Amino acid sequence: MSTYASNFKLAAYQSVSAHGGVANADPHAMVLMLMDAAAERIATARGCIERRETARQARLLHSCVNILAELSGSLNMSEGGNLAQNLRDLYDYMIRTLLLANTKSDTVGIGNVARLMDEIRTAWVAIGPQVRHAAQVSVPAPVNAAAGPP
């Protein structure tokens, strides 16, 4: 089997695996998946800077900026209060830092964003059980229509 065919099969498997994970994920897990994807791209982009692979570096950081924009856009500003606003401000800062770091091939700026992402991810993981429990409590139990009113 050629290298191209092997890579194609691997990419297809990864795509199906990723789509399957998204299809089965709750909103908390989906945000975690986005954070993980951003962290992976940041780490890879840092390596690209060290190897002077500027085109790949730019693609990875652009993708990371899109993920951060998605995370920012998914915040519930009406119910999130100061926490949502602070997260939005932090995501905006991270986006600006990555854009600037990309133009200067600055591993320090990218490292700062990686640390911030790790801190946000750690907090997000910590609140996971609370979020899942609250979601289960707030979902009304299905009504058995055949049984009639209670």
C-alpha cells in the first residue's frame, strides 16, 4: 500500500472518529473538544516556528483563531454575567496574541496563549460534573401519553 493511500485512510478514519465524537457529545464535552483542538494546533504551530514551516504555522494558528472565535461566540452573555464577559475578553486577548505571534513567529506569545488555554480547560473540566448534573435535573421526565394524566 502506498504512503498516500495509508495517509488517506488514516485521515478518513480520524474524520469519522471526530464526527462521531461530536455527534455523541454533550455541550460541555463539545467545548472541551474545541479547547483540545486549539491546544493541539498551538503546540504544533510552535514546532512549525522552530522548524521554519511558516505556511503550516499560519494555517494552524488561523484554525486556532477560528476555534477561539467559536468559543467566544458560544458564550451565553445574557445569563453568564461577569464570567461570560471575562471569558470573552480573554478569548479576544488570545486571538489578538496569536495573530501578532503569527506575524512575528513568536513562540513566547504562543506559549502564553497555550498556558491560558490550559488554565481555562482545567477549570472547564472541574465544573463538568456540576454542569452535567444541572442539565440532568433541568430536563423534564418524558410523559407517557398512553397512561393519561396522573
